[in-house]
Amino acid sequence: MNFRRHLKVSTAFGFNIVPLVNVVFLLLIFLLLASSFTARQPINVRLPKAVTSDIVNNDNITVVITAENIFYYHDKVITLGELKALLQLPQNRQRPVLIKADRRASLGRVVDIWDLGRGLGIGRINVATDQEE
């Protein structure tokens, strides 16, 4: 009986490629998992305080204005021209607009959005506030 104990496997590169494949595979898994653990930072907006407030529904077109006077729509930076094109869409003509402006944001930027909405015939434009305690 010949069991061939000293059988030598030859590789094309002259070294064993299995450890290299394992390392590449582990790096790929690490990168895929690491990207899922990173959380998006929410837009930091401190709303102004008000004595009275109403609860509005979720069917609004929400525009966020930061303290640096930057517009956001769905966590994406948007310009006034892009907002105008968005509000002109037929499905958005009847939806109310909710402006979430930081208390340090310029009043002129809030008025720009308000004026844009009124010029396009949007009936309801709301400004988000925190209720005063």
C-alpha cells in the first residue's frame, strides 16, 4: 500500500495564496460592516421659543435653515432655485411648507422662502418653534 505521505502541492506563484485570500476577504467584510455603523449626524437646529404652538401633520415639505443660513431638504443642501423647482412640481403645489429655522438664522432667509412659497401660490407656510416652558 502506498499512502503517499509526502505529496507536495505546487502553486503557480510559488507561495500559498490561501492566507492572502483570507486577509482580503476579512478586509472586505470589515469595510462593509464599518460603513453600516457610521451614523449620519442630524442637522443641528435650535428652534426659537414660542408661548403658543400647534401640532402640524407630517405631510409638509420641510425646509431647514441652519445658523449659517444654509438650506436643507431631506438632509441635503439645496439652493433657493432648486427649492423653487421643487415647489413648482404638481404634487407639491397643495402641500404646506414647514420652515425649521435656527434661532440664529437670518430673518431674510426665512422671508425668502416665505415669499417664494406665496409667489407660487402655496396656501400654508408654517414656521416651526419649540414651546416655551
